[in-house]
Amino acid sequence: MRRHYKITIRGLVQGVSYRFNAQAKAHEYDLTGFVKNNYDFSVYTEIEGEEHNINKFIEWCYVGPRLAKVTEVAAEEGELIGYSTFEVRK
């Protein structure tokens, strides 16, 4: 069953290619949605897909790319929107 999650990642997550690595992971796990930087230096993503793949993506969010230092991941389930791709937004 497809699910929708809103995820905010905090820590040293901007300037370390977090968004582009998140996009690669989303493709790997067959997820759709988007990822963007927030003004408070966090990263925000909305993802849709099968729950087991979303769980793998959230696990990856705690680690992120090599140079990231993640301090917090907040995930909340939301209503399905029906994204067809996964994109990096500014």
C-alpha cells in the first residue's frame, strides 16, 4: 500500500550533497516526491511509495551522505498526493 511521508532532517545537511543523494536513494527505493533545503538549514522531503521502501529511505536519512552529520529526523505520515517523479527543488 502506498504511503506519503513528510520528513525534516536537521544537522549538517546543507552543502554536503544531501538532496542529490536523497534523490538517488529515492530512485533506488522506487519513491516519488521531492526534496529541498529549508531556510533554517534543514532539509525537507516529501516521499510516496510502498511502506517498506519508505522505511529504508528514512533509515538512510539518519546517515545521509558521507559528509553529513545528521542530528534529527522527524517523519510524519500525510495524505497521498500522487507524485510521479522525485525531484530536487531549490
